[in-house]
Amino acid sequence: MINRHILYYLLILLIGFSLSCSDKEKKKEVIQRPNIVLLVADDLGYGDIGCYGGDINTPNIDALASNGIRFTSFHTAPMCAPTRAMLLSGNDNHIAGMGGQGLITEEFGYEGRLTDRIITIPTLLRESGYHTYMAGKWHLGKMPESNPRQKGFERSFALLPGAGNHYNDQSVLEKGLSEYTEDGVPTTWKNGSYSTDFYTDKIIEYIDQNKNDGKPFFAFAAYTSPHWPLQADKKYWEKYKGKYDDGYEKLRERRLNSLKKTGIIPQKSILPPVHDKVLPWSSLSSEEQMMEARKMELYAGMVDNLDYNIGRLIAYLKKIGKYENTLFVFMSDNGAGHRDFINNDNYKHLKEYYNDDYENMGNENSYISYGPQWAEAGSSPFRYFKDYTTQGGINTTMVISGPYVNKKSEIHHGFTSVLDLAPTFYEAANISYPETYKEQKVYALRGSSLIPFASGKTDEIHPSTYVFAIEHYGNAMLRKGIWKITNFIKPFKIENFALYNLNEDIGEQKDLKELEPEKYAEMIAEWEKFSKEIKIQIPTPSMQ
């Protein structure tokens, strides 16, 4: 018979060995948490990139898609700042403090900065052992307390306003120079550096500084391309010369067909009527057509360069052995942009510096916007573009690839939104989102992690009962399953919501509220619940 003391001793050894193994497994799990790279394009059209059927050369983004999932029903806010607030918080733009882009008040939801009602992604990731880096457009407050440095980013080079010159520090919004900070300290632009090249250099520089310390990183590449002004080196845009000479109406038709061919949209999809701001191509003079075609060539060159830089970042990560353990997300922050500030009477001062003569188009002192005409082509097959809560303003491209993504070259048509990315990153990093932070209650996340779906454990991301809604300056929508209510008529009145079945009508042309009164009443009730929850106030002129 084995001595009782020997049994006791063996049991202690077994427990100790088990605990040791457990500790090693926990350490291994921490070491293997994936890096996360968030790539955000600015005002990219739905059908621009190759993997969505587009005619612009994007082999590096396409490669990510071939190793992952393309989402055809990914939703953002209709403008840059509210999307970025939702993206970094995982919550509604009002809860996050960005109820109105450019609006700063003391009212709940309209503070014009990220509030303490939420916790940012980089804050939690950094506290859990991640390095956190960002380079590019911030647009979430200019005050020191709103800086990326104060919102969880260990290293950052940030363009504080919503747009910038792509080659120098000349403002594209106000008189004077654009505002930049690095690590929270005001800095200047290195004139001559091209924005997308420079922001990629910064991300690589930040990653490189700590590449050997064993800690994972979160890198937010907040590109300003292809946001106006349309500026690009000739070597990128010249390859598209002549490609758009037949005009924006023809491009819109081609995009519709290429999206169908790629399997992104249903075969039964048709084009909605054009926006009333768009002039027929045939009504333009030959000189006007020539300038219009050059606008789209410049835009394509910017997207081409964007893809080139994403390729540079990927090549760098492969070189240092970080690529295989990096989760990539590529997305656009909203639909195609239509604004043309230099021809707006409120921005006459821009013409003191910028020159839009044909021979100068695309240079650092030109200020080209491709306007609603090309934006409609970029938003095909949806209705309208940026600013609107129609699908053209909020249904954008999104690709995910890397660890946890077991589905390859897949197209997913189910509903997803920008709110789903924070839960995805937290699950990947093995982080729980708290109910309180710094002794203050915070709002719960509103989205769902994509990982169970991406890894093949589930077939859907959201049930048909899930509600997603947005309001921004009276542009409003609410989605529940295949149903959507949309309202963009000013001034905002609740009775102006129209009802659409997006399974049958992605162009939002057939208002069904008279034919489906019960469904309409259900959706309006959901809207009233949502608007009360986030304390919507439709901004008056005095608030703007």
C-alpha cells in the first residue's frame, strides 16, 4: 500500500504542475492576441474597389478580401465625424457626443467631442497591454482634452479638422493653415509629403519602435483619401486617362452591372433616378466634359495610391513577422462625397490660394471636388450619397481578414454596422467592456462581435429583430430586419418617414407606408423609443 504521505506529496506536485501549465497557457494566450489594423478610407464610393467590381486598381485590398469576407450591407453614419465617433466608441453618435458634425454645445449628444459616457477602443486596448497608434484624420474635437493622446492613443499624428491639403499645410476649410498634432503637441506638416504616403510612414514608424517587445498593437490608419480636394501624383492618375470620357451616367451604369457580376448586389437591382443637382452629361460643353473626366481620373488615382500604401503596410508587417497574427478591417467612413466648397459663396477665400484651371488640376494648389454627379456613380446602385441616410450615404464597403476569419473570399449580405467593430476588437483581444469606468457608469455597446460569424460558429450576426438607427441634422433612418424607414425632408417631421423593403428595393424608390400600415407603425414606434433613448434634438439655426 502506498504511504499516505507519498500520495499527498504526489497530489501537491500534480496541482503545482497543473497551475504551472495553466499560467503558461495564459501567458501564451496573451502573447498570441492578434494585432489589429483598422484601415479607413474617406468618402470612398461603394463600387470603386476591385473586389466590389470597381474599375480602379486595388490589388492589395482585393487580396485582403480574397483571404476574408466582403460585407455588402455594412452601415455607417452619413458623415465623417459621427461615423468616427461610432467607430471608436461602439455606440450611437449622440451617446458618443457627435450628434451634429461641427456643432459644439452643452446639450446632451451635441458636445462636439467624445464624451465620458463611452470608453474608446484604444483606451481599453492600451490598458489591457496593447500598443495603440493612429495617423490621419481625427475630426473629433480640437481642444487638448479631445486629442487622440487623451483618448487612448500612445502615439498619434492627427489632422484635427475634417479635411486637409494632401501635399501641404494650407487649409482647405479656413484661411491660414491646417491644425496638426503629434502625440498631443501641435506640429506642422512636412510640405511636399503626400498625405496617404505620410500617414502610412507614420504608422510603420510607430509599429517599428516597439516591434520586438512582444506586445500586440492596434493601428488606426485614418486616411484622408479620396476626400476632396482631389490631388494625386500624375503617375497614379494618368493610368486612368480617357477611362471616364463617356461621363458619369455611363459609369453609374457600368458600376451597377459590375456590382451584379461580382455578386455584391442582387441581379434584379435597378438604378434610382438621379439627384436633381446632377446635370445630364450631354448638356455639358466639350470643355466641361473634359474637366469632369479629369476629376474622376484624379479620384481614381487617389484610390490607386491608397491601395499602394495599404500594400506597403502589409509588406512591412510580413517583413517583421507580424502579418499572420494581424486582424485587418478595411472600410469607408460614409458614402461618396458630393461637396464642392470652393464654388460655395461661404468659402470664397479659398480662391485666394487655389487655382482650378484644367492644366493645374490635381496639383497641391488645386481644389477639385467630383461633386454629386460622380458621387452618384460612386454610390450606384443606391439613392444619393454622403450626408443622406439613404443607402447611398450609409451603406459602404467593408472587408475583414486575418485571425478568427475562417471564411475565405466570402460575400456576406446580412446587416452589419460600424457599431459591430468595437465588440469584434474586444473579443479578439479577450477584453470585457465594463459597466463603469473611473467610477462612472458608461453606456453599453450597441453592436455585436463579428468573430462568431467570421470564424464559422454562427450563420448570422444580427437577428431580424435587431434595431439600428441614425440621426444627423434631421437626416434619419431606422432599420429592422429587411425593413427601413428613411427621412431626409427638411424641416424634420416624423410623418415624413418613408418605408422600404430593402430585400426588394435597395434603391429606396417604393414607399410602402400606405400598403404596410402595421409595419410602418411598428417602425415609427421603434424610432420614438430610439430618439427618446439618445435624447435627439433636431438642431435649430441658433445651435449650428
